Amino acid sequence: RWLLLNRNNLQLKQSPYHLLLLTGLVLVLTSFFMNQNRTFDIHVHDTYYVINQGHVFLFLAFIISVLWALYLVARKILYSKSLTWIHVIITLVTLLLLFFLLNFGSNILNPSSKRYLDANNQTFNMDEQYTGWIAYIIIALILGQVTFIVNLIIGIVKRVT
């Protein structure tokens, strides 16, 4: 039994991208148990985009499963385990922050009731701040994916030379 636990721990140390699969499964399960009335509202100029939060989590689970599949295909080409760890940690931390903000962020950043057309109160500014935080997290998530590309390119260059 100890040997089995030790071997699985070694497997995770050598292949941290398996955490992406686990996170994707958790996101899929979370999307099924979410309140279907909760939405994520995006206000761009004069248009509102209303997206069910469960669909957002399913989309993120799809993206994570694609990243996991890319790691499976390219695992022998990748240059460094440390770059793999950095990529996985950046991806998981930004997804955790995004999950936290989508579920609890509007209540923390905007404790008053939601009013869409209240120009005299600060709710509108707080909604902009909430959307801004989400945008920053998504940008950090996208920039974190550069680590995987760098790891792959260096690995390909090292194999060719």
C-alpha cells in the first residue's frame, strides 16, 4: 500500500499536467450542481451578454481538457518539468480565482442589491470593478499559457539541434 501511494505521488511529480484533468472533472461536476438561474453579465458598450455560469464552467473544463490532451501528445517533446509546473500552477490559480469571483465576487465587491440603471449610486462603478477583475484574471490565464508554448518551442529546438 505504501509503495502504491509513493508511486502515485511520484507520478504526479513527474506529470503535473494530470492536475488539469482532475480540475476539469471538478469543473464539469460543479457546473451540474450550480444554480441554473445564476448568470454572468457582460456589458460591452450598449450590449449586455448574459451567460449561464454553468456554461462558463463547462467551457473552462473543455479548455482544460484540451490543455491536458496537448500535454499527453507533447510530453516527450517538452523541455522542462519546472516550466510544466509553472504553467499548471498559473492555470489552476487563475481558474480558482475566476471560480471564486464568479461565485462570490459580486457579493464581496458589491454588497448592495443589483441595480442596472442606478447612476446616482456606486453600484455601477462596483459592477465595472467586478468585470475588470474578471478581465484581469482572464488576461493572466491567457498570458500563463505562453509558458506552455515556450516549453514546447524550447523542447522542439533542443531535439532538432
